[in-house]
Amino acid sequence: MKIVLAPDSFKGSLTAIQAAQAMAEGISDVDPTIKTLILPVADGGEGTMTSLVYATEGTIVSVVVQDPLGRKVMASYGVLGDGETCVIEIAEASGLMLLTEEEKDPFVTTTFGTGELLVHALDAGLRKFIIGLGGSATNDGGGGLLQALGMKLLDVNGVELPRGGGSLNELHAIDQSHFDERISRSHFLIACDVENPLVGPTGASVVFGPQKGASPEMVEVLDYNLKKFAAVVEECSGVALLGRKGAGAAGGAGGAFQAFFPGEIKQGISVVLDAISFAEQVTDADLILTGEGRTDSQTLSGKTPFGIAKVAEGERKPVILISGVVDVESRELLTPFFTELHAIADGTVSPKESIEKASYYLRVKTKSVIKNYVNLHKSRH
């Protein structure tokens, strides 16, 4: 018997790799002769880089760049097992997790460090990129990363703007003459699950600004500034960002990528599953296990388990979900997509325990699920 283990991270307690390993241990407890293939997955958000590197036996490259406030920080990018595809997560250099609560300030936070990671990867000869847009601390329209790659954002006097979303209202022109010419010879696959436009009531500033430290007054200013940014971008690139889906991702960096980088924007989970050739990896599997910290109706909007379930359906493979919590009210919606649904926090284990001893309880739950599944199949044959 061969079982493919493809969970996402259990947020706040286990990385996708740790979750897959706990599942593997649970299966081994039932029968050490069952073959397992560990393929940790992510949906384009944080954890995408490590999952892809692990699944393709790639490498991680660490480099000193600037954090959202311009301080030196060690950040990483991944090179997949093919040796030519680079994975960059915006959260690595420009992420919210790099700041304390008091430091959050979308007027000054910048994506410059993400641009520095890109430069480093280009210097290493890489030309194929997967970009994960989740978890940014910024609202600068991707202006910082453009600056790191040689673009100049200029005010009416031809003076370069300070970094951050707070100065974009002064933007008058963009000088592209020193933009890194290697970008035009590269391809960018943008992994993004956010369809938010750049501005307006569902735009970057209104929806994501508050979690990045913006007060209601700041949100208004940032929204206006991104509108100004979009007008100047359209003038110099011909790309109208205001109507584009996903332009509001990562504080507007989704828009910068669509305007200046050759490539396409796709749902995160499909980018990841394609990159690890998931469908080919499961052709000889008897069963697929997936899971995440919490499964609810949101899962069906493109989160990892749903992406796995769709592939499993295409390959006619049974897929069992084991998550920390499965929302009771969403069970009916979820049931058609999974062969079985299981929660670690099932009444015998509290949600608090399931987080504090996540690895142990995931192993125990996997053991019991697989034991029942194997016995059921023995009795049928």
C-alpha cells in the first residue's frame, strides 16, 4: 500500500513538513510496511517556499537584505530541484512577522528587500520565478521592489520618493531607464489567492491596511495614494491596474508584478501542485492524506485540501482529510470532496490541547484513521 501525505501547515503549531512527518509516524505505528510519500503543500502563502523546496529536493539560499523598515535581515529564497526555478515569498523580506505591533506602519514599510532577493536570484542566473504574495507588511504598491530593481519613482521636481505607501501621493513619473533588463528575459508565475482590486472598498488599503497598522484616516490616504500610483503606472506601462483582479494583493505588489513583470497570476494551490508534479506523483498511490489547522467553508475557495481533493478526484484516488478543527457547520459543504473527514479536536481532545501537542495528537489521530481504513478494506476483499 502507498499513501501520499500532502498536508498544509497547521497554523501556529506545525509546518506542512512537520505535519506530514507526524502523519507518516502514525501510519508506521499501524504498519511499517506501508509506503509513504511526503509531499508537504502550501497554497501560495507563507510556507510555500519550504514546501516546494522539500517536495522537489531543492535548496534554500539565504542572503542579507532589508526588512520592511530598511534594517538588515537574513532572508531566504528557494531553488527547486530542477535547478532553474526560484521561489520567493514576499513575507521573507517584507513580511508582517518581521515587525512588532508597535513597528507596523504602512506609510513607511517597503517591499525593497523582496526586490533585493530578486536581484540576488537574477545574479545567480535564475530566470524562472514563482512568487508567493501572502503575509506582507506593506502597502507601497510594490514600489519598493521596483526601486530595488532600478526603477526611479519621481516627484514633480524629479526627486526620488522616499520608500513606503505614504509618499505615493507625490508620485509624478516613473523612470524605467535603469530597470533591470534581465526581468524582460524572465518568467514570473504569481501565486495569489486574493482577487482584491488595487483600490476601493475591497482594495488593498481598506481590506488589509488595518492589520498592517493603518488607522481609518491612514487607510483613506493609502487608498488615494495607490490610485495615484495606478494612474502613473498606466501612463508609463500602458497597463490599467484599477480593473485588475489580484492587483491589491500584498499591498498592491500584485499590481506591480502584473504591470512590469512578464508572466501570469494564478491560484496559489494550482501553482504549487503544478510545480511539484502532484498529479504524476499520485498515479500509483492507494490513498492521499491532507489536512490543515482549521477546515471550514473557506477551504473550498482554493485552500490546500480543496486543491488536493480536486486532483484526487481527477486521478480517482480516495482522499482523507485530518485537520486540527473541522467546522461543524461546514461539514455538509465539505463532505462531497473528501472520502473521510476527521478533526483532532473531536471532543476527546480540546482545541487547546490539539495546538499545544499538535504533532503527538496528529500522529495518534492518523494511526486510528489508517487502522480503521485498512481494516475496512481488508474486510471488503
